[in-house]
Amino acid sequence: MAVLEDIKKSPVVRAYRQGWLAWLGAHKTAFELAQDGVQKLKNNREELVKELIEKGEALEEQAQDSVKNAKDFVEPRINEVREKVTVARGKLVARSTNEANERFEELSGEIAKLSKTVSGLSRKVNSVRKPAAKKAAPKSAAKATAPKAPVAKKTTDKAAA
């Protein structure tokens, strides 16, 4: 047992025991402080709720002011961008309308030229066909009379049959 007594008296064990006791004392102090805080809370809860409400209202006002300031800062810039977009859109529409009108006029001119060309070609074709049609008329008349007879026989044969 003398060894056990020597160990208990050693400086290391004493330092460890003092550290342990300090740790226990700290926890006891923290517990007492928490108990005091809880007791104060119970006693002053109405005052605490009022304080929290006041702080919340102040924070809400501050947030609303911040939002208003941000809105006041951003709105002019948004309006400026809207105006620029409107102007750019107007220029684009005007330009595309002008280009479309110019292209329409260009195509109308080409169509008119093509119409004249087609009319001229039609007149030439008709003038070439008229004399040929007069020369071919007697031949076609002879041919027209010859096939009519067999066609007539076929129709009569069909009628008889």
C-alpha cells in the first residue's frame, strides 16, 4: 500500500486530479449560469419578447429601405436599357422594311421585264404559227376527213353490236 500512497502523492497524479476538479468546477459554473439565464428568461420573457419584436421591426425597416434603395438604383438603368432596345428594334424593323420594299420593287421590275419578254415571245410564236397553220390547214382537213369515216364506222359498228 505504500506504493499506492506514493502514487497518490506524486506530482503528476496531483496535477491530473487538479485538472479534473477544474473541469468539474467549470461545468458546475456553466450549469449555474444556464440556470440563472433560464430563470431570468422565465421572469422577463414578456420584456424579452418585446425586445425581440422591436429588433425584428428595426431589421424589417432596414431591409425595406435597402430594397427601396436597390430599386431606385436599378430602375433608371432598366429604363435606359428598355429605351435602347426599343430604338434598336425600331431601327431594325425600319431597315428590314426598307430592304423588303427595295427587294419588292426590284422583283417587280424583273417580273415586268419577264412579262414583256414573254409577251414578245408569245407574239413571235403566234406570228410563226399563223402562216404555218394556214399551209397545214388543207393537209389537216384532208387528214381530218379521212379518219372521220373509220371513226364513224366504229361507232356504228359499236351501235350495231
